[in-house]
Amino acid sequence: MLSDVRKSNWFSNLTTSVIIGYAVVLGFKTSHQIEVAFEHWWFYLDLVITLYFLIEIVIKISADKKEFFKSGWNIFDFLIVAVTLIPIEESEFMMIARLLRLFRVLRLFNSRPELKNIIDMLIGAIPSIIDIVILMFIIFYVYGVIGSFLFSSLPSGLWSDLLTSMLTLFRVLTFEDWTDVMYEAMELNSLYWIYFVSFIIITAFVFFNLFIAVIIGEMEALREQGKGSMKTTIDEDHKILESVQKELAEVKALLQELKQKE
Amino acid sequence: MLSDVRKSNWFSNLTTSVIIGYAVVLGFKTSHQIEVAFEHWWFYLDLVITLYFLIEIVIKISADKKEFFKSGWNIFDFLIVAVTLIPIEESEFMMIARLLRLFRVLRLFNSRPELKNIIDMLIGAIPSIIDIVILMFIIFYVYGVIGSFLFSSLPSGLWSDLLTSMLTLFRVLTFEDWTDVMYEAMELNSLYWIYFVSFIIITAFVFFNLFIAVIIGEMEALREQGKGSMKTTIDEDHKILESVQKELAEVKALLQELKQKE
Amino acid sequence: MLSDVRKSNWFSNLTTSVIIGYAVVLGFKTSHQIEVAFEHWWFYLDLVITLYFLIEIVIKISADKKEFFKSGWNIFDFLIVAVTLIPIEESEFMMIARLLRLFRVLRLFNSRPELKNIIDMLIGAIPSIIDIVILMFIIFYVYGVIGSFLFSSLPSGLWSDLLTSMLTLFRVLTFEDWTDVMYEAMELNSLYWIYFVSFIIITAFVFFNLFIAVIIGEMEALREQGKGSMKTTIDEDHKILESVQKELAEVKALLQELKQKE
Amino acid sequence: MLSDVRKSNWFSNLTTSVIIGYAVVLGFKTSHQIEVAFEHWWFYLDLVITLYFLIEIVIKISADKKEFFKSGWNIFDFLIVAVTLIPIEESEFMMIARLLRLFRVLRLFNSRPELKNIIDMLIGAIPSIIDIVILMFIIFYVYGVIGSFLFSSLPSGLWSDLLTSMLTLFRVLTFEDWTDVMYEAMELNSLYWIYFVSFIIITAFVFFNLFIAVIIGEMEALREQGKGSMKTTIDEDHKILESVQKELAEVKALLQELKQKE
């Protein structure tokens, strides 16, 4: 009976609705006015949600048994429900309690397969760009060290140490008021525009090629996969043709023998 | 006779010209100087346009009869003409009257098939990105809630409630003075740059993969469609080859029988 | 003899060098200090260049005769040389004289085939985006009219008439301080962010789809072209196979006749 | 024995670790506080690193002998080690000494093959965009000359000479506060927005087409390469089929001869 409930659509839809409803309430709560007006209700709401999530996860575990813990998403769900059961004095660890409320909303992913697919796709795309990330880090690192050596004396404090310099370079990368940063640096030496322009052109060039490489890589994978069945048929045909050619030669030989005999 | 007019090029071109002319006049009217100078003419112009559109749509309906209302674009045209016939006191619902004048210009789409195609293509592209929109909304929602919890006390009021926070995040997404927002937040805690940099990197990564996924998806569709006819020929050839191989074996057998008999 | 000179590499390289040299000098001339220091030389330089270009074009026309005027690039060259021969008092039409000097530098394209190819490619790409340009214009027009109705009273004057409004929208499209424009408008009505956010999302969506459509279109053209020869071979093979099948059936029939006779 | 060390994983990993460790220390050194606190240690650190690099490169050269200098990356490594052995008084050529320290970190590329591949890929991508770079330079040059003629009198000094104008144009290209530049210019003549909008649209169009051209070019190369093996099989099959058809005709002729004889 539990596994009927677990597989039923109304159960999955109810959970989705509860999460969305909770998300909406959490959204309204960011308005200070509403938070104060309904001050006494938040406690009961939290209690109801916690109870619903507890019952829901118990149903799921009872139905799936060992299977339940084989999915990463289920473990994620379980951990969130488990942690929110720990009684936290909101006054002390308010930030943690609030983050947990938010993570509950992330359970939405587990209740919509399409979103789960996109997340899986995004996670699967990470390895293909890992070396570019390393390369970008090296570029940031080198420009960051140069920048913090050259510009550390500037009053804006944008280059005071390596981490700050790399944050400033990230800002330059997004073109966010980067000329203000450049004009300040050019007061030290009017040739320092080379530092900024070269950084922008190099990173743009790296991103451009990353983009091309990923598209081409995906396309190659697609081609290999799609070509498979057609190529198999053509290769099979090639073997048949060769055997036909061979057989025909034998037939011809036989016929010539017959002809000579007569 | 009406259907001759309806199908004729001059009728369709006349309508296009009237709409473009109307659009140009509407454009000039945005200059206050011109609006005042020709104050008395706007009324007559509106009357003439309304009459032309009325006559035009009557001709189209009379010619096409029931067919007319089967096209969404025709219904759109009909509604605009119908609504502009309602006598609206401009002083009261000025905004609505003005919007209706603008919608009349949108009738241009119906008179140029190429534009209609692009609009149809754009509408057709929406489903393929619907899940990405949901995902982006979740990212905005989560960052919005975190942002309005962390930064609601900031004097700029950019994080006063969830909606304002999400608007601020949209601004960060467009890189529009996002460092001003970040530097203000970093006065609370110098580690808050992580919030902004992670938001930018995550959304950029999602958009990047969306882009790749759409290109690859379109390409796969194209490939499937294009491969069709060639694959059919190759599969047919495979069947013929197999039958040829079988027949040839029979021929060989027959010949060997003949040879033994002699 | 003239046609030997015209076809020779040194002649083409000399022209390229003269143009590049002229471009460099024109570049230095933008520095006021240098312009004043060498004041008396500019006149002689212009004279020498004008004479060289005159001699060069005479050689080309004498060598190519009627063929010369069949290339658009040659006509472009000819017009520039012809117009710069007209004696212009620099004090009167200074701007025109300066523009003509610049157009001379554009003759560089005609002396490098690779650049000519890129320009031809770029010109050839225009028709494929013409309808998108019309669509973008309609979007700009509609938002421009709405904007100049709603925001014309704002003190910044960014929406004073239609043209100014469209320029402001172009600025919003480039994300250039667009929030300043939005925050000013939101002082009239806090819901006006919808105007800006919808404009950005709609134009981004249109550009995104334009991009995809162009890539897919190019790829389809490439596929059609590339598939040609392979498809021809496969179709030919199909016909041969069918005739082989038919012939084999005849051979079998003949053999069976032979067998029955014995 | 040396070649065992040279090929061993621990040796390559040790070098990588030393470089990363050195990079981290260099990073901390950008914080002024830390630099002063450990003032006396930097000298010894530099000595240790220099010695390690010296020993490492001696091992590599001894093991590889002549082969060592055939790789560009090895020569790069060698030069860095060699130059850092020259005793430089830091007070005099501080900048050079610091740059050399940084270049040492770039040796990281040589110890990770994936990064080496990406760098090779990036270098290989340069020729395919060289003509676009020339074209972009011409556009910048022409707009730069026009800009410095038209706007040189502006108080911001953004157009004082050609180089400054081109830097300002690069700023406009990145959309960085480009409207400030435009609004200042429009005070001279309200039509000067055409200069900026046309520059943005032209460069965007060139980049857009560059992007498409590179993707299509890569795809074509991929197709040619991938089509190879399949096309070979199909062409081979075509020859076999023709010979089969010919042989079958001969068999049929033989049979008809046989039949007539009887």
C-alpha cells in the first residue's frame, strides 16, 4: 500500500505543491512588513512543513527500502530532512536555519525529472572545461601578481594584495567600469593600457576558442554516434559484395568448364 | 470581385503603405513641438485610418468568409480593428488609446510573410528553453532570498525585498555596475564577493551550456531529417544485395548439378 | 609592357606600401604637435601621393582597358583618385578633403585579396539578417513610442522624442548604465522595470535565435553541398544493383531451362 | 639511471609541486604585511628554488641529450633557468627579477600535457583569425582618424591623438561607459551618435560573422576528415559492383552460347 502511494502522481504532485507553496511564503517573508505582521505564524508553518517532509521521506524509504539510498538526489533529500529535525535555536544559528529552509526549496529538482536532467547535463559538462578553468586561473594568477606589484600603491586599493587583484581582474573581465581602473593605473605610466588591453584580448581569445572547441567536440561525438548504424550497414554490404564477386567468378569458371567439355 | 481585390498585390501593398505611413506619423507625434503644431489634424488622421482599416477588414472577411477566422494573425487584425471602433474619450483612457494605435502598427507582421515566419520561428523556439527558464528562476530565487536576508540592511535599498533583490540580480547578470553592488555588500563582510562571483559564474555556465545544447539539438534534428533519404537507399540496397547473394548461391548449385550430370 | 608592370608583384607591393605609408603619416598627423611641426610638408606629401595614385590608375586602366571597369573595387579606386584631383580649398571643405584622404587608405582592400574575400563574405551575409533587422527595428519602434509616451517628462531628456528614445533603447541594449535609466523611470511608477526587463529579454531572445538560425542555415548549405558526390555514387550503385538482380534472375531462368532440356 | 629519474612520475610530480608551492608563496608575498614579516626568508627561498630548477634541468638535459632542445617548451624552460642564474641586484632591475619569478610559474604548462595541448590549440587558432585582426585594425584606424579629427577639441582628452582615440574606441567596443563618450561628442553636433552607433554595429557584425565563419570552417574540416573512411568504402563498392555487373553479363552470354549449341 505504501508503494502505491509512493508511485502515485498525486503524492509526487502534492510534494511539489508543498515545496512551491513553501518557496512562495519564504519569498514574502523577505518583506520586513509581512514578516512582522505574521510573526506568530512562521513557527507553526515551519512545524507543519517539517512534519510533512518527515512523513513524506518515511513513506519513500518504506516503499523503496535499500533502493532509496542508491540515488544521490534521494540522499540529498534525506540529509535536508534529517538536518532540519535538529532543534536549532534560531537566535544562535539563524543563518544556518535560514540556509536549510532554502535548501528545502532545492528539493524541487528531485520532483521534476526535466530539471534533474539539466542539472545532470550541467554537471557532465564540467570535465570538458576543467583544463580551461586551470588555464584561466593561471592567466588570472600571472596578471594578478603583475598587477599587485605594479599598482599596489594606487589609492583605490583595488590591487592591495593578490586576491583583491584577481577580483579586480574578474571585474575587468566583465567590462565593469574597467576603464576607471585603467585610467587610474595609467597615471603611474601611460603605457599601462597594454596590461589591460592584452588581458581583455587574451581572455576573450581563450573563451572564444573554448566555445568553438566545445561545440566541435559535441558535434564530433554526435557524428560518431549517428554514423554508427549507417556505417555498419555499408561495411556489411562491402563484405557481401566481395563474396558475391568471388562466387560469380566461380560460377563463370564452372560455365567455361561446361562449355569446353561439350 | 471582392476576392480579386483581396488577392491583388496592390491591395496588400496599399495596406502595408498605410500602416508604415501611420507608423511614421505616430513617430513624429512623439515630438511635442510637432504634436502641438498639427493638433487639429490628428483627429482626422485617426478617423481616416480607422475607416481604411474598417473597409480593409470588411473586404478581407467578405472574400475569405469562414476561412478568415482560421488564422491567428487574422483574428489579431480583427480584434485591433474592432477595439479601435469603440469610442474612447482620449482624456480618460489615453494610455489604452495610445497602445491600440501602436498595436495597429504590429499589423505590419501580417502583411509581410517573412516577418510572420520569423515570429513563428521565435514562438516555436520557446518550448526548447522552458526548463532553462525554470532553472534560471530557481537560481534567481535562491540567490534572491539569500541576498535579501544578508543585505536587506544596506542603505541603497537594492535588497529590501525578494522582488527588488531579483531585479538587482538581473542587473548583476547584465554586468551593469555590479561591482558597486558588490563593494557595498563587502562592507558588511569582506567575503561576500563569493556571493556575486559565484552567481555570475553559475549563470554564465548555465547560459553557455544552454547555448551549446540548443545548437546541438537543432543540428541533430537537421541530421536526422537529412540522413533519411540516403539511409533508405542504403537499407534497400542491403536487402537487394542479400537476395543477390542468395540467388547466386542457387545459380552455383544449379551449375554444379549440371556438371555432375554430364 | 604596361600590362607586364600591371601584373608584376613589385607594382602591387609598391602600391600597398605607398598606401600603408600614407596611412601611418595620416596617423601621426592626428597629433597636433606633429601636424604643426611639419606644417609645410603636408602639401607636398599630398601632391606626391595624388600623383602616384594618378600614374598608378592610368597604368591599370591602360593595361586592363574595358576589363578595368567591370570590378566594383576598381570603380571604387577610380572614383577616389578622380575626386581627389578636384582642387578643394581645404579651408572651405576641410571635412570632405580629410574624408577623401581616409578613403584612400581603404584602397588597401583592393590590394589584398584575403581582405577583399572577407568584405565580400560580410556583404554576402547581409541578406540573411535583413528580416531580423526589420524585426529589431519594429521592436525598437514600438518600445520607442511607448517609452517616449511614458517617460517624456523625465528631466534627463533621454525620452524627449522618438529618435532620442530609440538611441536610449540602443544604450539599454548594450547594458550601458541601463539601470540608471530604469531607476529614473521607476520614480514615476515602480512597475516600469517591466518595460526595461522585457525589452532586454525579448531582444536577447531574438539575437539568440538569430545566431542559432544563421549557424544552422550555414550548416545545412554545407551539408547539401558536401553530401552531393556521395549521394550520387549511392544512387548510381542502387541502379546497378537493380540491374544485377534482374540479370541474375535471367541467368537462373536460363540455367533452369538448360537443366530441364537434358 | 638519470633517464630513470627523468621518466619517473615522482620526479615530474615533484617539479609540479615545487612550482605550485613557489606560485603560492609568490601570491602571499603580494600582501605587504607578509612580505615584511618574512623579509629574511625570501632570499633563501629564491636560492633553494633556483638550485632545484638548476638540478632539475641538468637531469633533464643529461637524460635527453640532443632531444631536449628539439621541443620549444624545453627551450623555454632552459632559458628561464639560465636567465635566473644571472646575479641581478634586485634594487636595480627589480621589475625584471620579479617578471622572471613569474615566468618560472609558467613552467607549469610544460609539466601538464593537457595545458600544453590547449596552448598549442590556441596558437594554432591564430592564423584563422589573422585577416579579421587586420580588418578590425583598419576599422579602428579609420574610425580613430575620423574621431581624432572630429573630437580632438573635447575637454576629456579621449581623442587627443590617434593612439588615444583607438584606445577610446576599444573602450566603446567593450560598451564601457560608451554613452558618456557619445553624449560628450554630441554636444558638438547632435548627429554624432551616428559615428558611435555605426562603429558598434559594424564591429558587432564583423565579430558575429567571424564567429560563424570559424565554426563553419572547423565543421567543414571535421566533415572532410570524418567522411573519408565511409566514402572510401562506398567508392570501393562502386568499383566492385561495376565489375560484378560486367562479369554477370559475360556469364549470361556464356549461358546463351551453351543453350544455342544444344
